[in-house]
Amino acid sequence: MSLTQALNSAITGLNTAQSRIAITSSNISNVNTPGYSRKYAGQESLTLNGQGAGVTVGAITRNVNAGLQAELRGELGKAGNAEVRDEFFQRVQVLFGTPQSNSAISQRIGDLSDAFEQMNSSPEQNSPKVQVLAAATQLVDSFGKLSDQIQNLRSNADDRITQEVNQANELLSQIAKLNTDIVRLGNIDQPTTELRDQRDQKVNALSKIINTSTYTRDDGSMVIFTANGSRPLLDRSPVTLNFSPTAGYEPGSSGSGITLDGVNITDEIKTGTLRGLIDMRDQDLPQLADQINELAIQLRDAINEEHNKGTAFPPPTNLTGSRQVEGTDLFSGTGTFRVAALNSAGDIVSYADIDLSTLPSPTTVNDLVSAINSSGVSGDLQARIADGRLVVEGQNGNRVAINELDSSVKLSDEDSQGLSHYFGLNDLFTTAKNSRTITSAPQSDATSALGVSGTLTFAAGTSSILSPSVSITYGNSDNLTTIQNKLRAQLTGSLGLTADQAENMVYIATDGDRSRLVFANDANMQVTDSGNLSSKLGLTEDQPNMAGSLTVSHDILNDPARLSRGTLNADVYESKTGSGGVVIADPAAAIPGLGTPATPPAPAGTNYTLNIVGKFGTVPISYNGSTDTLNSIAARINADSTLTDNNINAEVYFDGAAGTYKLRVQDADGDSMYITDNFASMPAAGATQQSLVDTLGLGIPYGIREGDNSSAANLAGSLARDDIQFDAAGGLSPEKTSLIDYAASIISTASTKAATAADQNEFQNSVATDLDTRIQNEAGVNLDEEMSDLIIFQRAYSASAKVISTVDELFDALLRAV
């Protein structure tokens, strides 16, 4: 080898050592740079005409484990999901509080219960009534705030989705630019390792937002797909993710999805912050709203059920329903209810028992109004429809009271309510009550077979385009979509509606990630079902936003004395004297004027029947004017085991002031009952003969007593009941429990989810951190190794420099020799 060759080789060694020292210096400088991978520069020998000509720096490479990187990206997506859920559930927990918190909904219900107990103890005082209304107002405010704040959280999640989609699109654009630079530099044999590090960091950030899969082409460019590999997010150029923010949220509403190249990919997103935000917006928060709504519905119905059974003292001058009605609206009622005219002292002026089964079929609200106005209270009370509400008001200074007795009006979900409760004549908690829109409970999907069969009918009054009805037959294989389509077909077929009208009346609404069947009409509807579809779907007139619209009756807020505290008498019945009754001097003698069935047409030995009706059913007591006395009637009542078991007894006593014996029938437990007589259905032997009820003037001797606190006690008891049937809602199973316990269950469930989300977040972040540590341990900079390499490169540099100086001396010696 010549001296020139030796010099050139030394120079290449010097340059190579210098380059490797520069790379080592860069490694050391970036020891704390996130995502930086250690760079390696190999070296290769140079040959010239088969002889060694020195050394050169090889390709600069990174020590990156692609398998660990892919695993890290998968865990980053899970960590992003867990972080979002942890954040939102912590906010939910603050919102709901704990069962022991003074602001918790369960505590608010407890406060109302305490207030009812105070009213029960002092029914004649005004301050306990004011306390009840204050507690009720705070309770409905709590429902409203919970409902609003849950929807605010959904709106926040929607806003975050917008931010995350924008961030993902920005990252895709940055990765695309890095791809371009990597390919360009690679084509001119320039290092691309730093750019690849930057690209890996961007891809990691993208993976935390949305689950992805990647592969790298031979030219160094990276292609990014959605996790299942079916849709490209980046291939040469980025594909933009699109999302339209939702203007506002309310219970029962749904947000828009995420699209890619015009295709909705929301369901394809499995992990990442986007998945967490979508689940919170469309699943977890709507489920919480469902639970709050179910609690509000059951609370409203439990309180209103008892409040409608009672009456205020002094009784109000009118009762105005909360249900929106028209006279032609249909309803299906059975049983009997009592309406009474009272004076300000609570004494009976007149009363009538209205048997709903005797009303025309199908029954309209006008039929009910006519029945009241043509009954025994005519002239003392008047029923009418005013401003779309049923009103019963006193005439000539009279007051109004109602006892629901055993009246029952069927609802769309096959449940039932007493007549006053149904029309909301004496509601404490009010909502926009109508059946113009019937909505199902949320269903997990619209295509699963429902597994029930029967006939479902929607009917409306003559003022509706739905009149008279639309009916479908459904089978076990039908699902929500087929039920919708069958109803639409009937609307366009039998009723002649246009397709647009049918689609506007019957449709499937999205509620988060669930579906609801909606039937909307221009008038109130009556729903009947021969099978179990209505209960299976939970068809109801209560809307998903009911909790947010719950209010306390304005009439009662303006006049706390309208709070129910007693009950219109239905547990004591007595005979009268004078007008409406007969004087009986001997209770063992035949009752004067009492009817005897004519024979024929009545068979010989036939008796009339006095029916005592209550929660125990109907107990017939036979009588005949030819044989029965006051004593025998009382004895027959007392001999009946059903009446005895229910603490109902009869007694004959002498009224000295009236100079006559009287019959008293009383429920010792204070439970309501009523009495009917079949006299009118059978001819009497004598034209002047009367029924037992008319002969004795048997009826209630008083309306409501001033000290009566029965309704107040029942209202307090309604909040302590542990047999309230709650439907499945928001992941909570159907159960029988108390209102307070159900409220506590909601809070406890939210707290458990918050704790689980926190644990999951900690776990996923730990997994991601461990993987990142493993990658850094393998690909990151180790200062000890770099310092060791630096010494080696320093010595190599010094050695090459020594060769150069030696060659230089040799050249000098050669020149001197010449």
C-alpha cells in the first residue's frame, strides 16, 4: 500500500469516527426526548482494485420492535377509552353525590317523606303543608337539574368528539407530510430515522384517539387503516373523518355518527377516546337518564295515586285535571267512583256513585261528563271540559270531593289508574299528561324478534285522522321494524293516509345507541292489546324527558290548603230518617215499604241483592220485603265470612233524637267500600215498594271530618312502600322496592361505575406505560452504552489522526531525502 493510500484510508477512518461520534452525540442529547429511538450507524470497508481503501459509514438505522409498537398502539387506544370514561364518571359521581349527601336525590325523597309525616301529625296546621310543598319543590328541582346536567354531559361529550375528530384529521395530515418527506429523502439516500421517529409519535397519538392498523411500504411510506383493516385512513393522502356536532340534547335524543368517505364508521370504532366519548354520549349517560326518568315516573304515580284518593279540608271549590283531553277522546274504565258536593265544613250535600261499566261503549270523555251531570249531584256539581282539561266544580257555593273507590282506567302499557288519578283531578306532581304520543321503552336494536303474538290496536275519537282505529296482528318473529312497517301499511291502507303521513305518525327514533317505537297522533289514543306486545315494549304516554318536566301543581302551590289530608267517606253507611228514609220502631218487624220480587216473572223464592263492594270483591246480601227486618239484614251481613275477615260489621242502634232504629255498616279499618242494589233489574210486587237502599236511605252520613288525616298518612306511607314495581331502566333490572332505595341504587350504581372506571383507567395506563418502558429499554438511549461507544469512537478517531500524522512525517522524510 502506498503512502497516499494509507493517507486516504486514515482520512476515511477519521470521517467515519467523526460521523459516528456525531450520531452518539445526538443520541445523548435526546436521552430524555419522548419517542426518540437510539440511532445506529454501521461502518463498511472500502476497496479499490481489490485492495482495502479505508472505511465508510453504513446506513443509519433505528432499533425499533414493530411488534411491541403495534401492541402499544392497541393499549393506547384502550387507555384513551378508559381515560374518557374515568373523567366523565367522576363528573357523574359529583353530580349524583352519595346516598348520605344532603343534596342526593334519595335524601330529597326522604325530606318529602318527613314532611308528609309532619302533616300527618298536625293535619290542621298550615306550616307542615308549607314544608311539604317546599320539599316537593326541592325534589322536582333536583330531578330537573339531574336531567339537564346529564344532557349537558352528553353535549360536552359531543363537543369533545368534534375536537378529537379534528385532532385525528390534523394528525393524519402531519403523518401524510412526514410520509412525503421520508420517501423524498429515501430516494436520495438521505437518513430518514428522525422523521420515522416523529411519524411513530404521531401514529401513537392517533391510536389513542381511534383504533388503527398500519403497514409500511418498501419506499418507507406508511398506510393507516381502521383497526379491522377495511377502510383506509391514510394511503398516499389522508381520508378526512367527518362529524356534524349536535345542536342540543334532551332525553330520548341521539347524536350524529362519525363518517369516513361518506360511510358511517361509528360502530367500527372499538377503542380510543372517540369510542369512550361515543359510549358516554350514546350509552352510559342515556342509561342514567332512563334511571332518573323511571324514578321520577314511579314517584309521581305513587304520590299522585294517594293524593287523588284523598281530599283537602276544607274541600276545594273545583278540581281541574292535568290530562289534556277532548270530549271525543276514548278511555277504557271499569269499576265505580264517587263524586260528592260538600259544604265548607265537609258535610254531605249530595253524592253519586258512577259505575263506569254502565257508560256507552266505546266510552268518551263526554260520556263521563254527561254521567256526572245527570247523576244525583246534578245541580250541586258540574263537570265540563275547559281549556282541554276535565273540570268538576261546585255550584251554589258547594265544594268538591272524589273517592276513586274501585274505579280503574287502563293505560297503554296494560297498567291502570283510578279515575281521578288518570285525569289528574287532584295531582300533586304534574306533567304534560296526554296520550297523543305513545313511545316504547328503549330497545337494544330494532331487528331482534320480540317473541310475542297477538293484536295491537290504536284507537282515537271522531276528531282524529286515526278514527276509528288502526289494528295489526303481530307474531313471534316480528321486531320493532316490522311492527313499524305493519302499522304504516294499515295507516296507508285501511285509513287511506299518504306514505308521508304514515311515516310522520309511526317511526323508530334513535335514543343514544338504542331504538324506540313512536306513534304520534293529532288526538289522544287508546291502546289495546290482546297479547303482551305493549308491556314487552313498554308502550307509554310518558316521554323520556319526563323527569325534566316534572312540576308541583300550581293550584296547590298557590293554596297549600288544597293538599289532601283526609278521605271522602266511604267506610261508614247509615240509614236515614225523614226525607230519604223510613221510621222503624221495631227492628225485629218487617221493614215497611221494602220490595218483594213479583212472581211471575221472578221465580218463587227469589230475593233482591244488596252488594257490598270493596278491595275484597263483591259480597251479595240477599233480602226480601216479605220476611226481612233490620235485625235480619244486620245478622246476614255479620254472618258473611268475607266481610268479617275484612273487619266489616253491621249494627242496629236506636237514634233517640230521630226516634227510630237505624242500620250502620262500617269498615273498622277505614277502607273504602260502596253499596249497590239490584232492585231496579227485577220487578217488585207492589208499585210503591222500594229497594233496601232507598227504603232505609242507606248512604254515607258525612263527607270529610276536620281531624281526618288518613290521606296524609297514606302519602307518607307511599314513600315508605317497598313494593313499588320499577321497570328495567338503564341497565337496572326490574324490581320491587321503595322509592328511596331505588334512588340510592341509582347513586350506588353510578358510584360503582365511577370506581370501576378509575380502576380501569389506572390499569390501562399502567399497561401502556409498561409497554412504552419496554420499548424504551430496547430502543431508547442508554447513556452507559453511549459513553462506552464514545470512548471507542474517540480512540478510533485518535488512531486515524495518528496514522495521518505518521504518513505526514514519512512524506516529510521522503521530501528531505530527495
